[in-house]
Amino acid sequence: METTLVENLPEVTALGVIIKAIIILAVISALAGFGTYIERKVLAFMQRRLGPMHVGPFGLLQIAADGIKLFTKEDIVPQNANKLIFKIAPAITAATAFIALSSVPVFPDFTIPEMVFGVTIPLVGGVFVPSIASDINIGILFVLGMMAAGLYGPLLAGMSQANKWGIIGSARTAVQFLSYEVVTGLSILAPIMIVGSLSFVDFNNAQAGGIGSWLIWQQPVAFVLFLIAGFAETNRTPFDLLEHEAEVVSGYATEYSGMRWGMFFIGEYANMITVAIIASIVFLGGYDSSYELGWLMIILKISFFFFLMLWVRAAWPHVRPDQLMWLCWKVLMPIAVINIVVTGIVIMV
Amino acid sequence: MSLEQFKNRTVGTQVYKTLDLGETPKSGMDRFKQVVKRTFSLELFVGLWVTIREMGNALFGGNMHTVKYPFEKLPISPRYRAIHDMLRLLESGHYRCIGCGLCEKICISNCISMDTRYDENQRKEVSEYTINFGRCIFCGYCAEVCPELAIVHGGRYENASEQRAGFSIFEDMLTPIDKLNLQQEYDGFGAVTPNADENIKKTPLAY
Amino acid sequence: MYEIVAFYLFSALTIGLFSVTVMSSNLLYAMTSLAAGMVLISGFFFLLGADFLGAVQLIVYVGAVMALYSFAMMFFDATRDIKEKNTNDALVFLLGGMSALMLVLMFSAPIFSENVQALYPMTEGVGNAQDVGMVLFTKYLIPFEVAALMLLVAMISGIILAGKKMDSSLTEDMDADDEIMIVKDEK
């Protein structure tokens, strides 16, 4: 099925992949900045406030103001910190978040036109830009692995900064992310068993038959589990114990300032987008490349998940670390295992 | 009449809600049941619904609570004790202060200083009148003691200026002569507020 | 061309990082270079076209080194250098060198005897995961199951070791260990 689809497409060149990577970097970084604006606005509306209003129309230029602030702030490295690791840690978070995005379909594929308004485009004219920068057939596994590698950012940041809050933050990182990694993997295993592939494209094609064929109807439990684990892995509100201001000042980010802190931030928002993309493709049918609006649909789905994360932040309180572990090991993991067993039995029968 | 009703007989309507928290689970099975009940009673979604409802109220119901402060201000109570105003006589437009010096005497933080002299008509006139707002504690004694209702507390509460003298010179506090028709009469320190009737509630008599 | 450049890049980086792991007396440097080396090893799998194994390497070793980190966090101050107590440097050198030599000989033996050939070449038309699964569930079924059993034993013993005093809290004399109980007024 997908082979015929692939044959119709032009060849993917290295230049196309590079262009795609640049597009992902630029757009997702911008979206991460825009995400902070959306988050502040949505949270404000839910608390019946106005949110940022004064910089630009409706406060839209607040992103620019924040960006200027982040870039020009003093970059402080504490005296007793392990300076090299301290400097590397934010880069790990940001880099892994974007590497994970390299194997998910982000935008539709397109071909750069050879001529625009009669002017020939040099070098990149006529280059085919694929929707997935690196279309490996184990996309889901790679994304999960890359997100797992991203845990080293907060972990190293907390351990290297010679600050007790940082140590607590990194201990929580190790505990929380390792635990929820298990739930993410197990919950997404059941849909993988049904589709029989680890490729995002196969997932998308398996659900091409409209809303009725979405995997959420076959795997509602896995969907809920994946959402919960996704919230924990992106460090979003009911589970944002790593930098819980009320408990551990700012956790792993206590000693960070300026652009290094900003890289943590961009990484976190990029991870949110990644989880939203995975949830949309695996459970909610993904994109539909047969017509133009198919791509609008997945952007709507991703936006919904992004909004859900903000919505939940406005509505629900934090949990304690022990409740977090209790939830993971005593509730979610058994349910995930049972779900896999039941799915397996149903597939075999 | 029960004791509860008796105690509440003169108090306005009570709308307290009692939360039914249920029994504290004792055994492991009870705890398990509690978890299952809480999971499937969809209480979490009530929280989600409340926030999205408030968002709708705020955006489309005109229920936004933000006051864009420097551009719009909330009305303050007429009894609010902010920067002092010096009032004028309505007929002649002359300031009301007769230079008796009572405010200077009563001021407990010693922040009012005034000087008077006789003018050409042998009337006492105020030649010097300043209030040191670095010291003033806005107790209101000066307004209370003033026999002419000349010094009162006004509503200017934004006390930021480039110089300390910004508010405290007599001419600054005096009602501008062209705004004389807008001058509010001050009922005297401790007078009831204009909307006092609305604020009256039943006093609980029995405790 | 790309493959050769990538291979030498990965090799140099991996060897460099693992030597840092061995040489450095700073805990954070050692652990971080170990983790980075493990991640880079998955690059070799990707180069060889074994995407599945690469991703598995990534996931497994990221988690494993993370567990090591948590031990390091518990036992050491991560920002200080650690003084190792070696009673006999010569013995350590000898034993380490011997085992390294043996490993090199063992793994280079097939290269000397004959050219390395893939025992299980990739099947056309099926993915990486299927290939691994077929081998795992046919020829290596018993080792696979034994490994699973071993992990199960390890897990159970871990739970028993850690769970001896799970029911009683160290800080409080109450057994509400898992969630907030809002105690109702029971008058």
C-alpha cells in the first residue's frame, strides 16, 4: 500500500533533508516561543484575566520582548558548578527535542518551485522537501528513545550546578522520567501490535478510513495511558515536579539564566509538540495526504493536544512525588500490561 | 427550633456547602474501592469544565476581571484617606483655611508646618503651608479637628512624583479655582458613606 | 563516502568518550561520557541499517546509565573529584590489560579465520523489527526465555530486598503511604 505511495513521490535528496531540518528548527523554535504566548493567554483567560496586552496588538510582540530579554540576560555559571557539564546540559534538552522531531511528519511534503515570478531560484529550485526529514521505519521507537535521551538535560543540569534544589530536581528527573518511560512504551505497544509496524506512515495509512478507523476507538485505555505518561514526560502540570516552584524553587533550572534557561524552555515546548504529534498520528488518525485539508486536520489535532496541556494546567493541582510513583507503578503500569495482554488475545482469536 | 436554627435566627441567609468526604478507608480493599470510585466518577472533568466555562464567561460573557489600571481606575470610597485637599469657599472662591493652626498642633507625626501673617486687610492669611508626606501617616486628625472643614482627605492615592514637594505645597492641594464647581463637600471625618444603606447587614445577636 | 566519514567520526568519538569514562576522576565527566558513548554506539547500528537495534540500544542504555546516575547521586558529591583507593596499581593494570586483550582477541578471531559474513541477512520486504523477531523466536528462543526468566528473578528479588519495610513509613507513624486522606470529623 505504502510502496505505491512512495513510488509516486520524487526522490529525497540530501539537500531536501537539510532544507527540511532548517524548516523544522526555525518553525518549531518560533512555535515554542509562540507557545509561551498562547500559554499565558489561555491561562489568563481561564482565570478571567487578560494576559499580555501591551507589547504589540493583543500582546503579540511579547514573544519578541521575551526573546530579547532571554538573549541579553547575563549568563551566570555558578562558582562551584561543574562548568562544562553545566554548559552542555541545556543543549542536550534542546538538541534531543529537535532530533526527535526529525522522524515525525511535521508538515506536508512539497517541491520548491523552479521559478518564482519569472526569477529562477538558484541552488534550491526544484528540490523536493519530504514531510519526514528522516523516514526510518521504526519512527516511534526512535522518537521515544530520543525523548528518553532528552532526560539527560535536566539530570545533568541538576547534578552539575552545586545546588541542593538542583540535586532534588535531578533526582526527581531520574525517578519520574524513568518510571513514565515504561508507561509510555507499554501504552503505545498495544496500537503497535494492532498496526504491526513502528512507522508513523504505516500508522497513518492504517487509519485512513475516516473517524471510524481511528485507533482511539480500539485502544481507548492505551490512549488515556499515553496521554498521562506524555504529560509526565513533557513535565507538564499535574506532574511538573522537576521545577515545582512551591517545593524546590525551580528544581534543575534553579541556577540557570538567560539563553541557557531558554534552551530548556524551547526543549520543553518542542517535546510538548512532539507528544502532541505522536498522539495525533497514533490514536487520532494523523494526516490525510489525499486532499489538501488533510494537513490542516492534523494541525488542528496537534493544537487540540497543546491546548489540552494548557487547559489541564489551569484546572488541576500538582501531585506529590510519592503519589506520582504510586500512580505509575501501582495503577498505570498494571493497566498497561493488562491492556497489552487483552489486545494480544483479541488479535490472536 | 433546633440549636443550629436558634443560633442562626437573626443572621442573613447562609449558603455554606458541606462537602461529603465519605469515610476514611480502613482496609486495603476500601482504599482500592475509593481509588476506583474517584477514577470513574469523572471528578477531574468537573474541574476541566469549570475552567473552560470561566474562559467562556471571560471572553464572551464580558466577565473579565482585569482592570487596566493606569487607563481605568476603580472608584474609591468617599471616606478614603489619601492626599489632603484644601477646600475653597464656594461663594468667594477664597480658601477656607483661617490659619488657626489646630491641624499643626494635633498632627501626631509632626508633618504639618504652617506660617501665617496679617495681610493688608488685617485678615490672617496663610503664608506658608506644607505637609511632609514622608512623615504623614494619614491618620485623619487634621481633617477631624479643622473647624472650617478646610483641610480634608481627598482621593489622590498615586503618590509617585519626581520631587517630595510634589503634593505638599498649599497651592497644589488647594482646589483649582476653575474646578470650584466640581468641589465635593466633605461630610466630616467619620461620616457615613453615601452607599451605607446598601452595605448594612443584619448583626448576629446571639453567638 | 558518507558512511565512511560517519563511521570514523563515530569511532573516534566513542573511543574518546569511553577513555574519558575510564581516565577521569570526576564522577560527572565519567558518567556523562559513558552515556554519550552509549548513545553514539547506536549510531553504528544505524550505519549498518539495523535501525531497530539502534533505537533499542538508545532506549536501553539511556535508561541503564540513568540508573547509574541515581546511584552516583546518592553516594557521591557530583561536583568534586573522587580519590580512588588503589592498593596495587600494577595488579589493576595487569588485570585490566589482560581482559582487554582477551576481548580484542575473541572478537578479532573471526576476522583472521575468514571474512565476516552476516549469518542472518536482512530479508527483503520486511522491516528490521520483524527480522530481529524471527531470529529471536526461532534459533535463540531458549536464551531469550532464559534471559526473561533471569530478569523476572532479578525483579522479584529486588522487590523483596527493597520492600521489607514498605508498609511502615520512616517519617510518620501512619500507614497512609499512597495518597492524601482527608480525615473526616468523626464526632
